[in-house]
Amino acid sequence: MAPDPDRRQVSFPQLPYPALRSAAPRSPQQWIRGKQQQDGAEGLWRVHDGLYDLSEFVGLHPGGELWIQSTKGTDITEAFESHHLHGVAEPLLPKYFVRDAKEPRNSPFTFKEDGFYKTLKLKAMQKMKEFPAGSRSKSDRVTDSLLLLFLIITPITCWSFTKSFLLGASLLLFNGLVMSLMTICAHNYFHRKDNWRMYIFNLSGLSYADWRVSHAMSHHLYTNTVQDIELSMLEPFLYYLPSADKSVVNQLAAVYWPLVFPFTSVGCMVKDTVQDIELSMLEPFLYYLPSGDKSLVNQLAAVYWPLVFPFTSVGCMVKELIAGLTNLEGKKLQLSNAIPLFVPAWMYFVGGLPLLPTVGLWISCMLVSSFFFMVFGLTAGHHGNENFFEGDIPRDTTLDWGLHQLDAIVERVEYSGHGNHFMSLTGFGDHALHHLFPTLDHAELEFLYPTLVHHCEKYDTELRMTTFPQAVVSQAKQLARKKQNNFRAKTALLKQ
């Protein structure tokens, strides 16, 4: 079915509905193409209301070529503002100016000089000068240790099945947990300039390159809006969007979600090698967005979501492989697509099991890893039933980008600002600050809490907190939620 050019967003009705959001296979490349059609960038790069030709800058970009190459023809305002914290990019940009844009921005977010985010960013830039030397090495040590442990425990898991099924099964669960924690650590690195640790992410079956688009450019910048297609991948099994006619089956995902999570990694790997964006990538399995007509099936996801989580990684892997093999939307296979295959090869040559059982254990390990990855990811802060989602009433039809981030995040106290760096790095912790300043290392975020809390008080807003158990329950409630949240009314109460 062709996209409806007259369809509007629910929460921001002045903006068109993303042209390709519902088109299969919901790939990062499709998301980029949809933005190229609607962002008014005219084949160039758009920042605010200016058009720039960054073609000659691609090879000079300190963060790596992918960030510039993949976004040609789109509005990169949100990425430009949130990814540059040293005051270097702003003076360079005018050199590449071509002309003013003809169309208004296809985004509800503002970056006013006296607004919440821009003033917070200036304070953070000053605070960065006080960060302890060597802070980032803490993350390096944790990540490298988990990688080493993974390389050791993986063949041992194979060997253990030759001795005892119970021992093998126990080590398989532990192996999957280690893979998940290692993958989450690697997520810390693909947000930054190119580095070797970002490739660790691919050992899970996921793709750092695709996640730089679907996660860093879509989910991080347009969190829980209709442009965040991280959720649509799992629909209709998990349907997080609030809707008045959400079906019973979708609501039951609040119970069956654990059956979905294990398959995400494998699915993403295959998809990358035929391809995804984050809110929409979870659809139709998990539909988080609020909607007056959310079906009973979508609402039942509040029960069946555990059945979805294990399959996400496997599904993504398969989808990526198919996308690359078929050259979907220009998707091409790269050497990094072969990284996941190192794991079964390592297991086979060192573990001592025949090939087929080894492959079976590898896939089983990915299912376990995917389950933990999705549990930590979907309780990290965004999927609670009191957060903003497309379909809710926002503070205003245009709003400060930083304030929107706080409306779409509730922080878990166990993973934030208390000095336990291991939990933060391996559990998507310090999540609000990570969204506000994604290029900072997780080891540096804890030093910004006093600045953020004080700044929130000045702007009559707050950093909301929860606990991990409450977050698990809250994301299940979101799968069943049909009613709108009214952030306009909540903001008015805070200002009283």
C-alpha cells in the first residue's frame, strides 16, 4: 500500500507522517530515504534552516565517514547539536553553506540559545574540563574484560555439554548473559568516533553500522516520536504505542514479552545481510505508541512480551543479511557482517563439539543474550507507561529538544549516578544524560548529575526516577496502555 501523503502525526499534527515508516522491512536505509523525501534538504545536508554541501568534508569528519555519508539529503540538526560538545564544529559549518532551506523543518524540536538544552550544553562543556583524567579507561577495562571472558567461556560451554547437560545448560545461560553485557558495553563506543571496540557490538549478531542509524540517529534524536522506529520492528507482537482500540492480543504482550526478546539479535543479523529503525522496528510485535484504536492483540502484548524478546537479535541478524544480499535500498554487505560468524567458528575449533551442535549452541547463546539485551534495553528509561509516546499530548507542538528527552525518559536509580560504573555501562545506565550527551563515555556521565538536576529546577522540570523492578512492570503496562498522557497539563502543574 502506498503511503498516504496527507496523513499527519498525532502528537505533532503540523508534521507529516513519515513516508516509509510502515514499509517493509523497516530498515535504516528506508528511514533515511523517507527523511530525504520530507526533510527539505534538497539533496544536501540541512542544519536548522540552512543547507550545506558536506561532500568534501566526508573524509575529514573526525567521527568517521558513516555519520556524514549516510545522512546526505536529510535534516541533521538534532545530531549536529547533540554530538558536538567542544565548540569546534560550529565555526567550521559556514564554510560549507550553500543556501537557505525553502521548507520549514520536519521536526517539532527547537534549539534556542536561551532554551533548556543549549544552556545545559554550555554548562556541560564547562564541566567537561573538570572530568578526572583517564575516566574513559574505566569503560575500556570493563569492556575488554568482558570480551576476554566471552572468548574463554564460549568454547568451555561447548566442552561442558560433553560432560554434563546440566553443567552445559548453566554455562549457556551465563555465556548468553556475558554476551549481552559485552554488547551493551560496545554500544558505548559506536556512539563515538570510529574505534575498534565498536566492532564488538557485531559479535552479538547486531550491526554497529545499522545501529548508528536506527539507534543513534533515529531513536536518540527523535525518542518515542513517530520518527523513532525502534519500536515498530516488533509489532504486532509487542505494540507499545498507546491506542484506544489496542487489541487484547497486543495487551497480552505484557505477559508474553519474554518469548519475543531472545530472537532480536539473530533477526537483526539476517535482516542486515536481505535490513530497521527503532520504535517502528519492534512493530508489529510490540506496539508502544498510545492510540485510541489500539487493538486487543496489541494490548495483550502486556502479557506476551517475554515471548518476543529472545528472538530480536536473531531476527535482526537474519534481516540484515538478507538486506545486504538483495542490495535493498543500496544496502551492501561489508566485512563487518562476517564478525558474528567468528563466534561459531571459535566455538567449533576450540570447543570440541561437531559442527551442527556447535551452531545450535551459538544460536541458543544468541537467544539468551538477546533476552537480556532487550530486558535491559526496554527498561532503560523510555518504555514506561508514564513517558511520552507518539499519540500523547506533548508540552507544546514545538518544544525544546532537551525537555522532550526528559519527557521520554524515567531513570532507574540502580543504574544512575551512584558510582557503580559496571552497572551503568552494562545496563544502559545514566540514560537521561546519555541521551542528552551521547558522545560522552559512560564513565563521564556521573559527573554531570549536579549540573543537570540544578538546571532542571531552573526550567521547572525534573529528572524522574524509578527502580528496575518498577521499570519492568511499567513497560508491561505501556504495552496495554490505550489512554493518552497529557504532558501539557503536567507541565502547567510543575510551574505552579
